[in-house]
Amino acid sequence: MKLSLVLAISAVFMALIGLGYLLIPATVSFGVVDATASSGLIELLRLQASTFLGIAVLNWVARNAEASKARDSIVLANTVGFALAAILGIWGLFNGLPTVAWVPVIIDLLFAVAFFWTGKASMSAGNEA
């Protein structure tokens, strides 16, 4: 798999999650937040949309970028972000999240592995370990 494909797919995924939190925040919260939630909580969920949509744009624009330290940084940030999301999702599953939350945990874990694998294979010349 190529890094450009991982960046493109993750951009679409992040855009969908971002639009979900923006437009239907209670629905994308896996039943943890229901229709009777306070407006403050709903707005806090909507605020998360900005982060997801910003990363979506970053990944989409970077998908065809040449090897560079900047692209390496984008890959590292995605690897860490998706890995942390998977870890926190697993923690949440052991602390009351419904079992349907395994779906994003697995997706996040797959993205973390994909970014690690493809990023390592396409690092810029000055950043190889």
C-alpha cells in the first residue's frame, strides 16, 4: 500500500467523522450521548469536528507531497494520533463504552499500523533511522 493512498483514505474517514460530529453529534457518540443531552455537551461534541476536519484537509493536501521532513511529520502525527485513539478506545471499552465502539478502535488501529508501515517505507532521506 502506498502512503498517498493511506493519506487519501484517512482524509475521507476524518472528514466523515468530522461532518458526523458537526451535524449529528449524538448519533456518532455510540449511544453514550442521547437526544436529552445538554446543549453544552452537544456543542462540545460539535467543537471536535474542527479537529477532525482540519486533519482531513491536511491529509488530503499532503497525499501527493514529495518526501520531506514536513511530510514525515504529518505521518508521525497521524501514527501517534490514530494509535492513541485506538488505545483510548480500548480503555473506554473496558470502562463502559458499548461493544459497537470496537469498530472505530479497529479502524484507528489499522490506520496507525498503515501510517507506521507506509511512512517508514517512504521517509525522506534525512530522517531515516
